[in-house]
Amino acid sequence: MIYYIRSEFVKALTRKYTRYYLLGIVAVCLLANLAMSAFRSIIYGMNDGTFAYNLIMFAKGFFWVPYYSCIFIADIVFGDTYPDPRIRDKSTIGLSRTSIFIGKFITELMMLVIYAVIALVVFLVITPLFQVHDGTIDAAVILDFAYAVLITMPLFVAGVALGNMFLFSAKTKKQAYIAFAIGVILIPRVITFLATDHIRLLPCVWITKILITPQFQTLQFYATRDVPKIIISAIVYTVIACIIGCRNFNKREF
């Protein structure tokens, strides 16, 4: 198993889509800073809400962006073996389909950690370069952002597990991405909208308490963060998604 995981990890690192994903991380960090700079220069000036620490604080509420991209991590790692689980090489000798699925999932989590660390470093390097003149970034701001990334990792793990689930619950990759977009992005967003104060549809209000997407909005402030809820909900989603994904992977006949 260790040899298999190492082999898959090396393959994932060298795939062109890994480079594309890393370029996407840099692009998002640049766009966030360009947007803040433009807002400050054109509209609002150096007023409250336009300082660098505000950008870092608000960025924590947008961690749903990498969460929504977790299916790409799953797709990158499964690579050429998708959607056929019968493809074999010397690293899979003696491994069952379940072992292969688990090995792939562990590899995905290793890639997830690498992407998260790179994103953290890139964002914290680019932001001071763009916002250096306001002098509001200090060690406390950086540590708080790093802590937010750390406590959000379980939700990203759940996102990867959901990506696997959808990849092996659909007949084609296109259908998997559409299903992921509907099940993980669209439906939770609609439910969250219907739960807002000006509509407040009670069933939707109750459902939002167990959804992942609304939890990203709680990361911006200490008072709203619920770390136990993040961990528990992430574990539940991850276990359920892994069970369904592994079962469907084992049932694949093409």
C-alpha cells in the first residue's frame, strides 16, 4: 500500500492539471488583491474596510472557493484510471479495489495539504506586496489566517470525499461534474438563500445547520467560529461520501 500511495503521489505531482491548479491558486490571490487595490484607488480610498488586514479577514469567508474545487483534486489523483477501476500496473499488485480507492483517497489528502500550504504562502506573500503601504499586516493577522486554514481543512477533506463520490456515482466525468455542481454548490446556495431573514423558510433554516457551505461564513470572526461543528460535520460527510464512493468504485464494470 505504501508503495502504491507513493507511486500515485508522484504521478499526481507531475500531472499537467496539478500545474493548472497551482496557477489557479496564484490567479485567485492576484485577483483578490487587484480587486481590493482598485476598490481603494477608484471608489473608497484609504478608509476603514480597505486595509490589508480586512482583505485577509474577508478572505476567510471565501474558503468555499477551494472547497468547490475539491473535485478537481479527486479528478487529478484518479487520473487515467477514471472511470475504469480495472486498470492495473505493478504498484497495484495484490491490492483490492477497496485498497486502491483508499490509497487514492490518502494520496488526494496529501495533495490537498500541499495545495493548502502553497495557497497559504502565496496569499500571505502576494497580499503584503500589494498592500505594503498601509502597514496593517502583523504576526497576529497572519497567525489567525493560518489557524483559519487549519480548522477548515476537515471541510476540504469532506469536499474531496464528495468529489470521489460524484465521480463514481455518474457514468461520465461530465455528468459527475454537473452532479457535483448541483449537489454541492447550487442546492446548498438555494437553501441558504431561502433561509435568509427576508424569506426565512423554516425547513431551509433547519437544513442550513447541517450544510457545509454556510460554515465558511463563520470563519471571519472568533465569535462565530464553531470548531466542534466543523470537525463533526466534516467527519460525517467524509465517512458517508467515502462509503458511497468506495461502493460505486467497486461496482464499476467499465
